[in-house]
Amino acid sequence: MTTRWQAENSADDSARYIERFDRLAERGVDLHGEARMVDAVVSPASSILDAGCGTGRLGVELARRGHRVTAVDLDPVLAEAARAHPELDVHVADLTTLDLGRTFDAAVAAGNVLVFMKPGTERAALQRIWAHLTDGGVFVTGFATDREYTVDMLDEDLAAVGFVLEHRFATWDLRPWRADADWAVTVARKPTLLA
């Protein structure tokens, strides 16, 4: 399966992506807004699935904050970069067929993960993320709103899978959502089943 990431980028682009974030970190740019936001909506010492982990930047910061992070990416170059961080349990896998044999307290798909998937496979990925969440587990995702996969499509897919939408923000630093926002950060939850 060819994802939008693969269609829009070459193998060299993964290396450039890694270098870009290394340079940003060297310049002291704050790269931890996503981690602060996720940390704020999960319980302390949560188990977290970083779905589409890229270089592992988010997972490393979440681990530094006391969470246990399992990271997954389809791109083997990016997954190899993430493996440089021993605090992460890294897997190369397709989110649409993901089966890690366990569940997590939370899952995050930051940095345009859903909008880089093969068109029409986003719901399958959300179903697999759902399957990896404990009852009551939280899912956080964020992406640019100028892409083919829209916020309305996300909302439809979340509802079809069974997620309950809890919050939407215009940025990772919790600025209020506006329909004309450049970015959408969404918090959804897998409901707790009553016995």
C-alpha cells in the first residue's frame, strides 16, 4: 500500500525530516508542545501508543514525563531513528493492520499522521488504534487542515469507530478551535463499557 507520505516523499525525504528536527532542537526551538498537551490529558505513568512516531521525538518527551511509550511507524528509516532512544519500544508496522497484542491507556497520532495515510484507509487505522486502547482510553491526534483528509472526515470516522469526541483545539497549546484554523488537535475517548 502506498501512503500519501510515500507518494509525496522519497527515501531521502525521511533523512531530511530527521535532520530538520535535529537542527530545530540544536537551535533550541520548543518541540514539546504536543507532549505537554498529551501529558495534560492522560493519567500519570500512562501506557501510550505513539502511532506514526517518526523520529520518536514525542515519545521520548512523554517517556521523560514518566509514561511508558510504544512507538510505531511504517517508515523504516524514521523507525530506525526512533530506535536510537532506548526508552522507546519501537515497531515498524502499518497502522491499518496493527496488532501489538496489548492495549494502552492512550494513543497519539501527531504531526499529520492521518493526513499522510493512503486515502480511504484512515478509518481502518482508527479501528486498529481503538482496538489497542483500554476502555476509557484517550486518543489525541493533530493535523493541518489544508489537506485532503478533513476535520469533518475525521469526525465521521471517529464516530463510526465508536470514539466520543471530547475536545478540539486550533493548536497543541490549547488555543480555542475555529473553523478557519490552520491546525486541528482532537481529543477523543473510547467509552468505558458498563458491566
